Amino acid sequence: MGFHIKNGVLLNYIPDNPAKPAEELVIPDGVTEIGRNVFIGNKTLRRVQLPDGLLKIGDSAFYGCAALREITLPEGLVSVGVTAFGACKGLRWLQLPDSLREIGSNAFGGTEWLRFADPLMIGGDILICYAGSDEELILPDGLRVIAANALKRQHRPPERDVLRRVVIPEGVEEIGEQAFRDSAALEEIVLPQSLKTIGESAFINCTHLRSVNLPEGLTVIPHNLFYGCQALTEIRIPQSVTEIGANAFYFCTALRSVSLPAHLSRIGAAAFAECKVLSEAEIPVQTVEIGANVFQHTPWEADYPADFIIHGDLLMKYKGTQQTAHVPEQVRRIGDRAFEGRKITELVLPPHLTEIGAYAFSGCGQLREIVVPASVRIIGENAFGACRAAEHVRFEGSLPDCGKDAFAAMESLAEMQFPDGTVQLAEYQRNSNWGYYYRNLINRILTCAVAKKDINQVAAQMMLDCFRASHAPSTAKMIRRFADTVFMQLDKAGDTERIVCLLSRKELVTEKMLDKMLEYAIAAALKNGSAEHQMLVMRAKEELFGMKQKRFKL
């Protein structure tokens, strides 16, 4: 009964006499944080005394305490969580300490205090919250930070969302995440030249925001910054910007043109997607990283004069309708989602291709055969996922570094072919037990006539992929048992090289098998004495030393 405190956090409160709960509480010294929901819905609590060392009040900590009349927030308090005092209708007296740096959304929503408090809540040089109903807001000098959520629509009276113009003074260096979120009436904002950082989603859904001058010195336009700003007709992006985040201008439906800075190195996924009238944009030569669907559903993409949208050596997107896709010779990288969902039946990849991006061919349900050039080193997550008609996958070189589910949900897959051998899959393809499916598949790879190096890579990686992907404990346990069996067979065969390769997949290694395999490798090195064995054992030690936390001596 009473207070439940652990490591300075007040986790719960249960009245000593539930039939007659206390109207006044003194929270004990030593409490540094009041956890979320601790007093939520308490209808009798009228007054609370907080300890001097309190740093944080969690989300909804006092939500719905309708009888609460007053509370003193101690100096030193740093954070008040989302709806911490929300719906405390009787709360009329409150003073914010200078130490306060963060107030969550609707922290005091529905209180009497909020109706009569100073609408500008400032702690030190940080604007914590604005809860007024002005049409124009000129913020005072001396500020350095606009806190996260500070001018978010939900802070202001619900009957009057009329804030149309905001002037931020010189000296402000940072605007926090979601600072102006959902401020639908906002039409203009004046930003200072001192501004260095803007948080993610700062202006998301400011649907009447018409134009913004971003100051020189800003280097990153973060994720979702102007997401849904449907009235935005022009934007000045300073030359100092080197990165534009994902969805930064998503659904800016009035934006017609954009001038990208010369030193821009990265554009995130869907950065200008759904900009329905955007027709003018030139990607700088120095931009080397471009995410998926950057200009999806824009005139810029629709009017692009070729089926393949290419920037440098990167194939950004295939927008053609031909069933046969011959990727141009200049392409070295295929971008994320470049062919996703396309109805291609035949694919020809260029001989110098090095990288296939995530989801690049995902959902190409009519593609029948996949030939991966020897030059390919990376295949991204789900790159060929759900290519349900594909029957053959042929690697012209060794197995690339494959992301998770690179070849997932290929229901018709009958074989995977490597330079020195073919792995037949047809007899396992309908087996619903994926653990045993992979076990048999790995066994075939181990026994088929392919080069030793490829056997090592394929077997070890497929075991590891299956082990990671298996959500059923019984399947994961079975895969580890099978890995142990493989290790023991290699031990008997004296195959040190394959032992070291398989051991490098640490997740597959049980403690018992780790000891056994290292003992074997050490014994073999002592017996043979060759430089090769010495090197292999050193490799094993380097791979596994951090895992075992003990030294092995030759």
C-alpha cells in the first residue's frame, strides 16, 4: 500500500484506505521521477507536495484529477509529460520553474490555469509552449531554442486557431521536432539567420503556409519538415544544405519548382512525392544518395523523357511499360523500389552492376528468371521479394551480401544456380515447415559440387538468415541443432577452413560447440604447424574473443 518507488521512480500509488482516499499527498524525498499514469483519474486528490529533487513528471501522471486545485512544481524540474495534468479542471494555480525545458502536448489541457496563464511559457532561453490565441506572434529577444511541440496546434484554445504569422528573433539556433505541427492557419513564418537546426516534422500539416525562407547555414532539411503543406508555393533552400530527409516536401501540392543546392549529397525517400504540380527540379551532380520514389506522382517524373530515370550511375526508377527491361550499361546501382510492382517478364542486368537496392524488384510477379551478374556485391532487403513467378535464380559469381528476405516469398522458385553447381529446391517449395525446408536446403548446398568458398558462404549465411528470421522457438532451436551437426561433421573431416567460416556466424554458435570447435582448431594448428592453420586459428580467435570473454592460448 502507499507509494511504490524503484530507483527513484514513483511507479504506483495505492491508498492505505481505499474507502477513504487522501485529499492531500506529500511525495517522499528521493523521488526524481513520477511515472506515467500514477495518479490518473484520482477524483479526490486536491493538493500535492512534490519533492525538491524531482526532475520529471511522466505522461498522464495526474490526468483527470478533477479535484486538484494547486500544485507547486519545484525548481530543478526539467520535463512535464504529455497530458501530465490534462483534464485537471479544477487546477487554478501553478508556477513553472525556470529549470523547465520540456512540456509535452496538452500537458495542461483543460485546466483553469491554462485559461488565465501567460500564453508564452519560457524557461531560461527556451520557449517551452505558446498557448495564446493571437493572429500574429512576435517572440521576445533572448531566446535560443524553440522547444519540441512548443507552438503545436493542440496547445491553443480549440475554438480559435487563428495564428497566421510568427516572427522568430535573431539568436534562436534551434527549432524542435513538431514545433508548429498542425498549425493550419499559419501563413507566414520569419526565420532568423542564426538558425542552425530544425527538428523533424516541425511544420507538418501547416496547410496554409505559403512561403518560407530557410536561412543560410542550415545543413539538413529533416524528415517530414513540410509534409502536407499544401499551400506552399515557393521555398528557398540555402546552398549550405547537404541533405534533404525523407518526405520533407511530401504532398506540397502547390509547389511548382525547387532549386536544389549544388553541394546536396543526399535526398531521402519520397522527399517530393505527391507534389502534384512540381515540374522543375534539377538534381545536382554531387548528389550520390537518392531514396525511393523521390518524385513519385509529379509532372517531373511523368514528363521525364526516358523509361529509365538515371542520375549518374544510379537507376532511380523504371517507369516504362515494356515487359522486357534491359537496364542501360551505364548503371552501376539500382535504387530502392526502382522496379517495384512492374509487370516485367524478362530482366537483363548490366555486367558492371554492383548494387541492387531494397525492394528494387519486389512484387514483380511476372518475372520468370533472375540472373545476378558476378559484379554485384550487395542485394538489399526484400530486393526480389514476392517475385512469385520466378523459377530460376542464377548467380554468375559468388553469393553477394544479401539483406533480409532478399529472395522471400518466391513461391515458384525451383533452383538456385552457382558457377560450379545447382541447388534444386522444387521438392521443398511447398513444405510449410520453413525450419526443415532450410535444413534440407543447406544440406544440399553442403553436398553439391560447388567451389569450397561458395559452399562456406552459402551454407553459413542461409543458416544464419533462417535462425534470425525464425519467430518460432522450436524452429530456431532445430536450426541450431542442425548447425551443431554440421560443425561436428566438419570436425571429423578435419576441415579447419570451413569450421572457421561457419564459426564466424556467432548467433549460430552454442557455448558447448564453440569450445569444441576452438579446441579442434588449436589442436590442428599445433599438430600441423603450418602458417595457414596458424592464420585460421587467429581468425577464429579474432571473431570469437569478444563473445567468450576469455583468452585461448596456442
